[in-house]
Amino acid sequence: MFFFKPAGLGAGAVSEAFRRWSGKTENHEGSLFLSEANVERLVEKLSKMRGAALKMGQMLSIQDSLFVSKKIEEILSRVQNSANYMPIKQLNKTMASQFGDDWRFNFKSFDDIPFAAASIGQVHLAELNETLAKKYGFSKVAVKVQYPGISESIDSDLSNIQTLLIMSKLLPKGLYLDNTIKVARKELGMECDYIREAESTKKFLDFFKDSQIFSVPNIIDELSDKKVLTTEFLSGLPISKAHELDQETRDKIGLIDFGASLGFEKRFLDLYMRVLKTAVDGDREMCAHWSKELGFLTGFESETMKQAHVDSVMFLGEPFKYPGQYHFGNQDVTSKVKSNIPTIINERLTPPPDETYSLHRKLSGAFLLCSKLSARVNCKDMFDEFSNNYQYSKNS
């Protein structure tokens, strides 16, 4: 377990202050705690609590990079790219604790060097033994092994990161750090449970079982537990490199990593659907009404804040009311929403509903992905079909 000690940062800040006072540095802007020397210290410290650091990066990024310091972005980016793999001895111990000392007999081959690193674990390429390969109909698998102690250190790691962000004084009040930490703690707790992730993967596997477009990996039950998840290996490239592939290949998408999957209460879904419907209908008054019911607004906001929120919802509804194929490559929704963020961050009176942290992260990712691919999608027909068949509960 890693314990955060701010003393090193404090000493670094004192040194930086002296250099500024003595004229030995040109850097007179920004927080003393985020001098170049302290950036190096922070990268080293945060790399040891990588899961919590990357989760906070995700949570803050959806509230917009305009209000997350470039230094914070740099630190989180370097932490994300850090490669602190567990030693083979530790890997063997983790696998043995889950599947016994003879765990390697389950594999024809197992690469001890991970080919990928997740936020809370590392992923190894392996081949199943003949018996398991015959049972499942394939041999190549991905084995995700959780870093030892990470689930036990979530609370302390997030508290340490909260201390860091408070010390830096680079996050505005409107980001509601306490609430962000609370939601991050809940999400990380779920993501550390690989049994839960396996169950979520199976749900998506069943949902897409007849799809000609989406593929979801099978779960190897005998080699999956709370700390280890073994799945069918899906071969492919990141979507960011899709332009290099032929159209037939691009039309097939593999879906992996269901650790953050979660369901929502019916009341939240009903209210969220009503808010989105007001955007499609262009009904600003009802948008404000349902936004208050959902928890985006309190009813005591300034008129400027209220209109900024309603404007943003209306912008996000544009793809769903555009007749025909909506061209994401030509969209300007992102820039229009960003123009309202200063007002929303500085004037909102309540944090967004907890459910929207994860939901909006996924929606934002899908939107940006469609933009990168210059996708043309008939969003209106999709929304109309869903909306017309949606069943609201009586109490909403």
C-alpha cells in the first residue's frame, strides 16, 4: 500500500518560491506546488496509485479540460503511460492464490510479460490447454490480473489525490471535488470486482449474440475470479487506426472491458429521457423543469446559469432531431457546449447527479469517436423508435 507524504512537495514548493523571489526562474505563474520539480515527484507518487489517479483523470476530463490545469493533464497523461508491472514472482503468487500452485497447467503457454496495462491490473496473452480449448472452441485468451492490494488502498489513494488537488488550488469550486471523489470511490470499488465484470460481460455477450457488427469475448469461468479475469482474445486495432482498414473490417467492432458497466434506477432513466425529449422538441421551459427534477438545477440559479444549462441540453439534442444522416464529422456541438462551460462551472449551485458521471463519460466518448470517424448516423430515427416505445413508470 502506498502512503502519500506531502512533505516532499512542500519542500519543493519552498524551493520554487525562493527561486521565483531570487529571480532564478522565469516561471512566475501557476501553483507553487506544481513546479517542474514537483511534477516529477507527483508522477512518481501517482504512478504507485495508478488506478485512483486515472479514475480521477476520467472524472475530471468529462467536466472539460478548459478547467483542468495543463499541469494536471500532463501529470495524469504521464501516469497513464507509466509501466509499473508487477514482478513475475508477484504474478505467480497472485495466480496461485486464485487457482492453486499448479495454475500454469491450465495453459499451453502463458506470457509472463504483460502486453497491456489496465488502470487496476495488467493483461497477459496466453493459450489454453487442450482440454479447455476443446471445451470453449478457441485457445487464445487474455488474462487480466489485478495489482495486489489495489482494492484495499482505494480509500487512502483517493484521499491522497484529494489532498494533492486541494493543495494545487487549480480546480474551481464548481467541479465539486468532494462529490467527484465519492463517485470515483464507488466506481473503483465496482471495477476491482472481476466477478462482477465477468457477469457484465456475459450480459453484453447475450445482448449482442445475433449481431453481425459487434463482438464480445467469452469468459473462461475456470480461470476467472475476483482478482483474475480470463477472456477470449479478440484480435484487432484501436478504432483510432480504423482508417487503415478496409470497409468490411471497419464494419466489425470488438467490445471489451465491462468493469465500469452499471444499471440505473427507473426513476433516473425516466427523468433523463424526459430531459432529452425536451431537447429534441426544443421545449426550453420543460427542459429547465425536468432538469430540476433530475437534480441538475436547484431552482435558485441565476438566469444566466439556467439559460447556459438549457442551451447545452439543446445543443446535445441536435443529432437526435436532425432529419436523415447526421454527419458527426461536421458537427459543432462540442464547441457550442464548451462555450457555456465557464458559466456552468462558476455559477452552478449543485453537483450533477451521481449517475451522470459515468453516463456522460460514455456518451462523450461515443460522440467524440463518431466525430473522429466522420460517422453518418440517422440518430433521429433511432431516437424516435426508442422514444415511441419507452414505457415511463406511473410515478414519473
